[in-house]
Amino acid sequence: MGMNRSELEALSAKILGLVTAEHAELYLSDNEDLILRSANNDLTTNGLVSRVTLHLSVGYGKRSASISLSQTDGTSLRDAVKKVETMAKLAPEDPESLPPVGPSTYAEPLTWSDATAALTPGEALARLRPVIEAARTAKVDSAGYFSRTAGTSVYANNLGVFIAQRSSHLGFSITARTAGGRGSGWASTRVKDLADLDLGPVGERAIQKARDSRNAAARPAGRTTVVLEAAAARDLVGLLAWGLDRRSFDEGRSFLNGLVGEGEDPLGKALFGDKATVITDPLDPLAPCGTHESGLPVTRTTWIENGVLKTLPVGRFWAQKQGIAPQPGPGNLLMPGEGKSLEALIGGVEDGVLVTRLWYLRMVQPQSLLYTGLTRDGTFAIQDGKIAGPVNNFRFNETPVNVLKNLVASGAPEHVLGSESDMPMLVPALVVKDFNLSSVSEAS
């Protein structure tokens, strides 16, 4: 499937060999996507797409330009290099432009599975078909999305760096709805290895959620304790990754500026709840990621430990200006969790709401990292430690900061899909107090 390492290295060398500019960086990806879609309990789409994409950046001193293309023939490559070099010469100087990084040492990633990469559309359909049949038998309408991505990403530059890293993963999500749309359920999974893929339980969860959520009762909005299942927790915790940045704090435009006094450094401060720990580990076996970021090695990094902010990402320019080491941002996010079952988490809540998933998250206030969004596909009241029945959906207004500040308990980490990001994440279900369900939603 696609080009092997030798072929990718030869193509990279060919492209960089055409460049006469002072600096050159090449990003090259060779991927194959297998996609199955289903709706109304029937297969609707079967796609197998292979593609090669190139992104070349060149620079003369502080002047630079970039170009992207998907053709790899000699004429297209020569034309692209000529065009991007012309653009770079005409570009205004960028005072923050830096030359590429030099060679370093990179860990071998754990992101590849031969069995996953070899999966055929027919084999994928054989795994999906029983889920569709189960929905038919249960007399619910189902819509599913199955995807398999496998390929190689290359980073190379004219300072002698060539990194080729393979990755593969499988994802599946399904929505089930009862007659008339009175009940709706959803479930998902994401794995690296085909041997770990079991679609049956995913379909069963969605079907049961749909049945259980029929004829939702009215519940008023307001601040309450919520149990966020892993998919909902993933979406909120993932938002934190985009808000952590050293430069943003130093320039006074980070949510962290509102959490510490003027002139104080947020590192080392207990800014979150003592049950909150968030790390990046590219070599985590369940949710691995690449081991470099534009040629900078990515290693295990603790961002938050027991509520204390330990590390912030720092870009190369800002690191150079501040006289500190650069720190790549997270390639994955992991929350260890306490290992409690979902039943145990629910059992510890006297009055609250169980949230299956979130939808349509949008930024409201960057200064505080405030987001809004909707619950959907299974929202239930909790009374005296038990599920008391389905309730209406809600709009929420909340920040991932408050989620981690008000974290009461957590389950075992799960590798599931979310609505907002494709970043590999292992996040447990979370019990969060004082969560702002700001208004009732009419969505069913």
C-alpha cells in the first residue's frame, strides 16, 4: 500500500534537490482511507481513497513562502519549486521566521498495525453488517460511520533531517433512533489494532441508549453535578490543549492570566482540582501519536499533575526570544483516571445528570476558555445514585478549566471518538460538580 520508506526518501531528496533557496522544509503524506457509511439500517457509502499530498516551504533569510500539491511527476515538482521560490523572494520579511531544525534523535512510534493497514472493504463490511442487523432486529434506525486510515507522514528539510513515521487507526461511531425520533443513542470506539476492534458492544450501547431515552421528562436548566461519559469528557478536556501556550500567557491573552496574579508565573500553581492529571505520552500503547513536531522530538510530558500546572508548550521563536527550550504541544492527551465503573460514578451522585455526548461546541470567550454546546443522544436524570429516566437536552456554557477544577471522581480511561478533534486521547468518564447547564434545548 503506497510508497515504502526508500521510495519516500528518494522522492523527498528529489524535491529538496530542486530547491535553490536558503531554507527548505517538506511535509509529505501518503495515506489510504477506507470509509463505510450506513443510514436507515443499510450501507450507503463504500470508499477506498489513496492520496499523496506535499507541502513545501522555502525561505531566503526572513522571507518565505509555501505551496501544496498532490502531483509527484517531475514537471509538476519543478513548476511548484519554481513558483514557491518566486513567491518567497517577493514576500515581506517575517521577523519571527526561523531556519529549520537540525537532526535529532526520535523514538520509534507505536502508531502502526499491519493488520489494520491490510483491512479490506469486504472485511470491514463483514464487521459492520451484524451491527446493522442488530438495529433492524431492535426496530431502531441506525446510522454509522466506520473509518480506517493508514499511511506514512514524512518531514524532511535541507539540513539533513528525514523522518518517516507510519500510523494506522480504526474508528467507528453509530447513532440509533427509535420510531418517531423519541429516543436517541450514540456510542463509539477508536483503536490502533484490528484485533482490538469489537463493533458489537458499540452498537448495543447505542441501541440501548435509544430505547432508554424515549419520552424524556422535563428538567430545568441550572448548575448541577454531571457525569460526563468518556466521549463528552474527551471533547471538553481536549479544548484545553488549544488554550495552553507559553507565549499567549506572556503576552497577557491566555485564560491562565485570569487564574494568577499580575507578574506571577502559572507554572507550579495549583490551578485545577487535585484529581486532575493530564499528560502526553507518544509511546502510550493504546493511544500513541507521532514522536516529533516539525523535527522537534516529542517525549512524555506532564501538563497538569494533581491540579498543578507543570508545563506549557513553547514555540521555537518564543523560546529563542525568552532564552528557554522549545516545548512541542500535545500530540495526544491522557488522563489516568481513578478506574471506577460508570455505575460507581453514578452511584456517588445524589442529584445530577448523565451526559452521553456533546455536540456543536463553539468558543464564547477566549479569555476564559468558555465554550457553549449541546447535550444529545442520551441525557438522563440521576437521583439517589441511580438513573431516574431520560430528560430533555441542554445547552451548556462551561470551560475545561472549571471541569478540571470541579472534578469529583473519574472512571477508567477509554479510547473513544469525540465531536471536536481527531487527536488520540484516553479519557475516563468524569463526575463534575457545578456544571452550567445554561438552558433547555429543544433538540431530541
